[in-house]
Amino acid sequence: MKIDILTLFPEMFTGFLNESIVRRAIEKQLVEINIINFRSFSKLSNHQVDDTPYGGGGGMVLRLEPLIDAIESIQKKDSKIILLSPEGKTFHQKKAFELKKEKHIILICGHYEGFDERIHEFIDDEISIGDYILTGGELPAMIVTDSVVRLIDGVIKESSYQNESFQNQLLDYPTYTKPAVFRGYEVPEVLLNGNHEKIKAWRKEQQQKKTETKRPDLLRGESHD
């Protein structure tokens, strides 16, 4: 898989690309991630990428020319172009699995007062990570990239995410480690007896209970599509 991220602040991705699972996936050549500063595509003498909005109003709007030129310089027939925006559909685990199947993803990070509305004529999808406003799209780009990369075959063991939260509309089961007793709080006895059938049944029951308590919307099918 190849992921290209268009941004005005490429330095923000330095730590993200050089730590943990993402770094290992890159080193294994399971994913190629490129950070592209679309300011370099500006044809203006001062490399300006924004301008005042038609009709007046506060803030600056990102110009189309540098963005579209950047997109078209890397776009292939199988590219999936995604705008990161609070107006998009909320990102979720199902979407991460869908994106995992793509060969080439282009993520566009916004800034200032947003994009010229005509950007929607040049994209395939629009994603939001939640109903709140951030300074820019860099953090959402990292979140989407991280959630997708870890699902790529060979990055982590499949068993590591088979029972994670949001698989089958349920939260993950509770987990414990040593010591068995900490300040009077004990690990459930069922996890200590070595009976794997009972452990499996207990974990399934706990997933259901946890979801009913913390995220009943998932059981009602109210999560975002």
C-alpha cells in the first residue's frame, strides 16, 4: 500500500513516521508513506496557498491550484483521494478495513478556514474523526493512517485485532496481567484456571456486558456507517 499525505506542515509527521508500528511497517516495506508539502506547488511568487473568501468574511481559504496540482502529480488510476474535514462521515473501524484494501490513498490536510468548495469535484471521499474543530488535518491524517496501517497483512498478528473493540459491534473484553492481586483487587478466577473454553465464554459475555454499559448505541446499530 502507498499513502501520500498532502500538508502544509510536514514536520509534524516526523515522530509519527519514526516510531512504533508505523515505522516497522515502513521498514518491512509493507507500506510506503510520503509527506508532500503542497505549498511547493504554488505558482505565486511568495508561494501563497490561501486567499480571502469571495463575499467577504473572516479567515483565509485554501486555493485550489496548488492542491489540485499536487494531487495530479501523484494520482494514479487506482488512487483513492480523501479530504480530511469535520464535514465528512465519521471515521470508524469498518472504514479502516475498507481503506486497507486500497492500493493508493491520498489524504488531504486542510488549514485556515477550509477549502474552496470546488475541491469536492476532485476527491473521492471525505472523512471526519469527530464532531469538533482542529487547527488542521494533520492529526486526523495520522489517526487514519495509523488505524489502516496496523491492519495491513504482516504488520501485526491478525489475532491481535480479531477481538478488538468495534469488531462485530462489540467492545473488547477486559484484560489483566500480573500480579494476580493488587491492593486487594483480584484478577477474575476464570482467567487463572486454564480452562480455555470457559475463558472464551467469559470473554464473550464480558464483551456484551461492557458494550451494554459503555456503548449501547453499538448494539442498537446506531454507530456511523
